[in-house]
Amino acid sequence: MESNYRAGNLFADVPTDLSNETFEDIVRYQGVVIERITSLGHRTSEDSWYDQPQHEWVMVVQGSARLLFADGVELALQPGDYVNIPAHCKHRVSWTDPDQPTLWLAVHYPR
């Protein structure tokens, strides 16, 4: 009998090649996306902003990072810290730990 559940571990199979930041879907269903993001010293280009059509809740699970918002607010995030980012709230990653992978858990959900 096939089960309806799917189990995993957020710390399993972390990419070893982190020359680029990675985005991996964990769940994608009816406009909701839950993803693991892995960063290692990555940041958004200073001339770019994320301006997403959906809301995003994001938490740092491991490592550390900083998010910069277009209004000038910068948040330093440590493991367990989270932020809910409304749709079209311009933001970017201004820094991630260059010495260890930063694992993010992100939930994108409709407006």
C-alpha cells in the first residue's frame, strides 16, 4: 500500500558544490511553495531587489545572514530567526556566512 505522506530531513543531502546558491522545493501545492535555500557567502547583487508577487516567510535554520529592505532596514538573522515578507516588499540578501552553509526554510504563499 502506498502512503500519502512524504518525510525527509532538512539537513540531509546539503549540496557540496555551493558555487551558486541553491533553491530546492520541499513541497509545491496549490500556490504554496516550501523550499530549502542553501547559501555560502552569497548575496544579492547591489543593483537587484527581490520583488515577489507572493508573500514569503523565511527562517534561518543554520548559519547566519542579513536581509536588507528597500526602506533601509537591515535584519541580522541567526538560527531560529524568521521574518514574514509581504508580497512586493523589495528586499535582498546583503550577506550570508562565508565560512559555513546557511540553510533557510522559506514558505511562499498567495496574497
